[in-house]
Amino acid sequence: MSERIVASYLIETRYPPEQAAAAMAGEQSSGTFRTMPGETPELLERFGARVEAIETLEEVEQPSLPHARPPKTGGSRLPQRARVTISWNFENVGASLATLWSTVLGNLFELHHFSGLKLLSLEIPEPFGAAYAGPQFAVEGTRVLTGVRDRPIVGTIIKPSVGLTPDATAELADRMIGAGLDFIKDDELMGDPPHSPFAERFEKVMAVIDRHADRTGRKAMYAANISGDLDAMRRQLDLIERRGGTCAMLVLNSVGLSGVIEIRKHSRVALHGHRAGWGVYDRAPVLGMSYLAYQKFWRLAGVDHLHVNGLQNKFCEPDESVMASARGCLTPMLTSKPCTVMPVFSSAQSAVQAGDTFRQLGSDDLIYCAGGGIIGHPDGVEAGVRSIHEAFQAAKEGVSAHDYAANHPALKAALASFG
């Protein structure tokens, strides 16, 4: 593993790509718009970012973003795209995720050279593994906590997102867990509002969980959303742990890197990472960063589960992007600390997508969250849960869902209703 930080980007520029890449390297290391007295050759050699590779791509008819400027001489008439790889000495950053974020993202997006720029991939050196805790439970620990083996963990999100009282939330949780679900979670919009105070809601849901655990011998996991100010998150995390909960949810983009890192130090339960707001980073083809780079920060910070969207989802993300994200979560990150985490599939999921999810991922190490695909099943909630288990089992046996459905009425009804 290299002791250098390596990042690859897609750029769009009217500058010669070599000049544009040099501007990136200078801006994000020891340089600025003109040579400074202290910028000695020795300092540049040690701390200057290096342009490792440039692959020129196609020209485009119009700039993707406004206000980019061409060079005074030597520029092209049309913007050109290129893939650029830049590396930094680990000494520039030290083992600091916050400084790493500033280094590989930082001011790059505002440079006048570019009408498009996107971080595509990121290689992080081994010393980061010693500096950060990483996931505490990850895949294996989540299976231990839920008691689920040899199949995906099947769950749902409590809906409506807001408006339910603690009693109504507990009633819904009772229906879901009674139907056989392994996992339930708060919506990312549900925090600690006046109509559903966190402590009261959590206590009433846990009473339901404990009652079903006494009956089945297996305790459903409840990812309660603690996202908020740091002191409040610590208090709510303490409540979860005292009451016997096994999971807390963090809305990553709201809480931030430092918030996740601090909660991970304090936590003895699994941390469920929700990516609400993710589209602001990735939806534009030539602006932001890819999920393959983004998720590495949160894995090192210490989450155990990461949302990756779902196949044929209600959002705009194509299936190939969803699966690349999920595979990334299960791909070891460092030699000393693999930081693999459980991918969470959600967004309009049902038995229809389950088989393809298993086949394309090549693993049943996943959390599969379905709302309408369970509650909206024509034969009821239990049949909705059963249909998803049957769809995954068919895929594991190498049988098409439609053939398997011939002898499994719950799956047959789900395919007819949601297909």
C-alpha cells in the first residue's frame, strides 16, 4: 500500500489538461497563484502534490458549470474532459480525516480553470487505520446482534416519516416485528420533535422489541435516529445503551465527520449511517464526488452500516451505480483495518428487486429495507416479509423468482402487485 494519498478526478477545462492539473496540485498543497519566497525546490519536492497521470477524453459543446475562464493564450475553444490522478505526501495531512477532506476536495471546485470537476476515487494510506477506530460491529457483529445468519437482514423504515406519536410508532413497530422483520429504523426526518420526544418513543418501541424477543428468542434491531448536537447525541446514545438497544442512526451529512468520530468513541452499539443529502455530491456528472470515495471517510470514522440506495429505486441513481456502491462497502479498505461495512438497500424495494440484488452483489451480507413492499402486500404484512425471504431464497438456489413463486403464494402475489 502506498504511503501517499492518491485521488483520481474527472475534470472539464479549456486549459491544456496539463496546466489545469498543475493548478489542482498547487492549490491543494504548497502552491498558490504565484511563487512565494518560501516555496523552495526542496519544499516542493517533499510537500508539493504530484500529477501522476492524465488521460484526455472527449470535448463537449458547452461548459457544464458557469464562470470558468480560459487561459489568456493557448486554450481550446471547447471544454475538454480528462481523468487526472494526483498524489500527496502523507506528511501533508497526517492521519486526519478532516484535513484529508480539505486536501482532496477543498477549493478545487471554485478554481476558474474548471467548468467541471469530480472526485472519482481515493486511496488512503495505512496510518489512517491506526488513527481511527473504524466499524465496531460491521457485518459479523450486526449478524450477532440481530441473530440473523445465512440470509439478508430484512427491515423497514417507520412511516409516515413525521407525525406519528410514540404510541402510534410502537404500534407500527409491533406489527412489523410480529410479522418477522429483523430491523426497523427511524426515518432521517424523525429526531427529537415535540410530537414524538426521543426518550418516550424509544422506550415504547423497546418495550415492543423486548416482548417479541421473549417470545422468539431473537431481538429485533432498532436504528433510532440520534442525529443532532453532540451533547444531545451522547445523551441519547447513553439512553439506548442503558435500555438495551443495539443500534443508533446517524445522518452523516448533518452530523459531519467530527460528530461521527466522537460518537464512535462513545458508542457500544452499532452505528447506522444514513446518507440523506447524498445527491448534492453525486447527481451532477461532472461535479462533486463519487460514492466510492465518499464512503471511505465514514467507514474509517466508524459506522457499521451505510445506505447505498436500491435497484430500480424511486430516485435518479442507475442500478450500476447502486451496486458499485454496495460492493465498495464490502471491499476491504486497508490491510491493517479492512473497514468493511453492511450495505443497506432501500428506496421502493420489494420482493421484485431482491433476487437481482443478491445475484449482482454476490453476497447476502446486506440489510434490505422495504416499506410499501411489505406493508402494501395484498395479503398483509406477514406475507410481505415472507415474499422477500422467498425471493432471496430463490436467488440463492439459482431459481427464477417467477418459477419459485409457483409454489410460494406470498412471492407470487408480491410479483403480481409490485412487478
